[in-house]
Amino acid sequence: MSVTGGQAAFAYLRGRILSGEIPGNATLREQALAEELGVSRTPIREALRRLDETGLVEFVPNKGATVIAWTTEQMRETYYLRAMLESRAAGLAAVRISDGDLDRLAELITLMDDVVLAKDDAGISRLGELNAEFHRIIVTAAANAQLTRLTVFVGRVPLMAKAFRRDSGSFRAVSNHHHRDILAALRSHDALWASTSMRSHILAARNSVQSWDQGDATAVTPGAAQPADANPLDAEAIDAADLADLADFTP
């Protein structure tokens, strides 16, 4: 995969912010990040600009970029917005989706069954990729460019990746059961059923936010030394969805 330094730096920093590894109110300094990632300040500046555009950081004069601190209520509101957007997408997709996409959604559900109770990082990461593809297919099948852009803009919320990993597996299993309901609605080409199923699916995830404990995250100061085996700008290790500047659609 061929990527620019700015793309790779953006994907790397975005992932650390979304996971909660870089906490809210942390200051991101160009020079420290450039030294940490082994690149010049130019791609770091590009990455910080894109993070600002996506609403993850805010530039403060004479200080640098500061990670925006999200409250639990803000995260829950983001899920509410996604529920509205993606339920609309599912409703549109119900009358526009192709048989090939329906078959792929069914395949993804089966593949997610194999890792839904995973406890290892590889298994959980695989589940996240499959889940992201499931939601991308539906949003794309809606064939509404404005809706897609809005959904991408809302994007993921910080700490979702952490919650996805530490969950006991019960929520993930229920989530995949919701996927079956959504697929059944799409196969029936029932727009109202598809819309309602998707809305319920995402709001169930929103409600789980209430049980998150944000106080036990171990933050790593941007620019601090990384483990010897870390290779943060390895293009093969960066999610293709990030590099394509698409939302992960992970509820």
C-alpha cells in the first residue's frame, strides 16, 4: 500500500485518539510527534490539520493542537446522530441494495460469528474490520452522496475501540444478532423495517456508553518513546478505511 507521510500520520494519530490512548486535553506538538514517528514536521502538520477538520483536535494559538475532550453525553449524542443517519441509509438501501451486497452481508455475519467472543487483539481487530465493512456496505448501498458525507463526518467517537476490546463479548454477540435482523429487513426490501432495525442497533450501542469507565485508560504522552517493536507508520498496519478517509461505521 502506497501512502504519504501525512496520510499515515493522520491514521496513526486518529487511531490513538479514538482509542483513548491520547486523552482529551492532551497537547500535540509538531516537533515531538515528528521525532516520535521519524518524519518531518510537514506530514505532521498535514495530519493535525485533518484531525482539526474532523473535529478531534482544536488549534490553540501559540500552543499547538489540543485533543478535544469528549464527555459521555457528547458521545451518546454522537450515537444518536448516527442512529438517524444510518437508519435513513438502511431505509434507502432496502430498495436499492444489490443481491451481491446482500450475499456479502450474510457472509460478514457468519465471519463475525467466528470471532464475536474473541479476547485476543487479533480476533477483536478482525471483528472490528468485518463490522466496519458491514456498515459501509449499507451506507454505500443507499446511493446518497450527501448522506454518505454526513455519516463520514460524524464518524467514530473516542474510546469506542477500547470499549469494543474490553467488552466481555456479550454485547458483541447481541450486536451481531442485530445484524441478522437488519439483513432480514434488507432482503425483504422493507424500508421501514430496515430503518427501525438499524436505529435500534445503534441506540443499543449508545446506551452501553453509560457503563463505560473512562478513568482507567492508560495515556501515553504524544512524543514519548514507543516500544522497540512498534512501527507506527508501517503502511500495512494502517486500516485501509482510514487511509481512504472513510468512517469506520462501528456502532
